[in-house]
Amino acid sequence: MTVESLLRALPAADDKHKRELIRQLGETHSPAAIPALSGILRDQTTALYLRRLAAVALGEIGDSRGCLALVTVLDEPARPDARLIPRMEKLRHQLQAQLEDPALSAAQQASVQQQLAEIESVIRHDGDMMRLLKLDVIRVLGDIGFVLALQPLQTIIKAGQDAEFVVAAEQALAQVHEKSGLEVEEAPPEPEPVFVYKEYLTCSKCSVTSETGLVRRCHNCRLPVCAAHSVEEVGLVFCSSSCLDSFADQPGNWVYWT
């Protein structure tokens, strides 16, 4: 698919297809995808795993114009959620069991170990999934190497509040120094706003509509539900706790929590 066709398909795609579209947009290495990917990354109502994919895709494109959206993520507050810890511990147990499989290839083992490290990080920080997105952003800023990243990375290092962030920021800062040569450049212009597809919905549990409040579809059963009647976890919206548990127990869906 061309960049244009991927961008046309993106607004109306469900989250499952968006994941693949975002990945493909990154592989195009086309700056034309930056506004759409930046919009996904900036949207705090978007599932965190999609925002992480958008950050990685911007890094693959490697254009300095992607730094504007990346830097803004670093200012978002932490999102500790102790309710996630039991689920993270369950995922950790499942992944540890996978590592014992002798048929696992070296690449698969490395992938599982990376996921385990991320889960351990979330557990250590009271269920804060937001930190994984920020760590991705820090690494991507280093990969792009644009001087716009200097100040936010230096701020993280000076704050020294999170050892994992400091190490990542120091590595990224070294990359920025190397790639930019510390030449002062003007910040690139703000990307043009992109059209965001909005679906008109009415909550399945009350009379709230898209015009009067925030109504989104349940990630499991797809029923529309308003903010007051929804259950949200790791950026995914569900119409009930039972629907959340049903989705989480489906084979393969553990990836949404990593």
C-alpha cells in the first residue's frame, strides 16, 4: 500500500488494524506520515500501545519534524494504577513459562525477555504504563538526533528522579550530540492538523451521546459506552469489568498490557 492509501485507511480503522497501519507507515520512512502519527501520539485518549507504536514509527521515519509530538509526551503526568499489578504479575508468570520452552528461538527469547523487563518496570512503579511510552519516546529522540531534544533530555537527567529514565536520557543525549554536532537549528514548523474521524455514538447504558459527552466503543464487545459507565485500563475502554476480564483472558491479548 502507498503512504496515501495507508493514511486514508487510518482514521476509520479499528485499533487492531490501526496497529498494522501505523507499523506500515513507519516502514515507508515517508515524512508525509508525520502529521497522522503525531496526532496519534499526542492523543491522550488513544490506547497506550498505539501511541507507543506511533512513537516508534516516527523514529523509523527519522525526520526532525516528528520531535515536536515526541517532546510533548514527556510532559504528561505519570499514571500509576495499582489495579494493573495483579494482571501484570499474571502476564509475568505466563512469559516466564514461555522462556522454559526449549523450542523458543533466540529471537523469540529476546522478545520475551524484553517484555518481561517492561512488565517488571510497570510492577515496580505501581502499574504506571505511561512510563513505557516515555521510555520509547526518549529512545526515539536519540535515534532522530535533533537538537530540539536537548533541553527535555537534560531536564530528565538533572531531575534524577528515575534511574531508568536517567540512563535512557543520557544515552539519547549522547546520540543527539553526535548526530546534531550541537549546531543550533530552528524548530521545524508545527505539522498541519489532520482530520480525525469521529463516530456519532449513543451510550448503551444511558442517554449520553457523542454530542453531549465522551462516548467510545468497548474494546471487547464494541458496544458504545460513556465515560461514566466505562472501565478503562492501559488506555483501552470497556463497558464493564467482566468485559475487561473476558478480553484480557483471550489468547494473545496479553500484548496489550506490555
